[in-house]
Amino acid sequence: MDLKDQLKNLFPDHVEKKTVSENSNEPNIWIQDDPMICKYEKRKGKPITIIEGYTGAQEDFKILAKDIKTQLGVGGSFKNEMIIIQGDYRDKIMEILKEKDFKVKRVGG
């Protein structure tokens, strides 16, 4: 008997809720028609990748920023309706966004 079965015996009325990670096939972020812009800059000599042009809800854009940062394993922030990722990860970010059915346009270099 595994842990789930034991918990079902202890709490028979409990209804299991699915988390976002379990529903990865269902889109939970609003997909837009216009392409998002993915560009590269240097600030104070350090490379950064900027993603902008999202027209959906700000909370969805924050979720997208967190997802990109965790998949890449890098730091970054969300400011002024832009996602700022530390390092030059344009190609990887564009792949991640295309997997999520976003249209992406590469700007610069």
C-alpha cells in the first residue's frame, strides 16, 4: 500500500486537485497573435536577454517569466512589462516560447 492509498483511507472525503504541472498539456497562458520580441543587450558590460511585446494579463507574463527562468536555471526579473534574463539565451528562450505556441521575433545580432 503506497502513501496515496493510506491517505485515502485516512481522509475518504478528500478530493484531489490537479496542479499546474500535471495539466501541462492545457494552455494556461493567453496566446497572442502578434509576435513577442526577443532581443539581446549589454548593461554594465553584462549580457542580458529581453523579452517584450506580450499583450495578455500581467500575471500570465510573470508566470511565463518564472517558467523560463526555472527551465534555463538562470536569474532574471520582470520589470516594466519586460522579462529580463541574465545572459544571452535568445535561441533557447525562442525554443521554449515556440513550444508554448507563441510567435517570437528575434531582434538584433
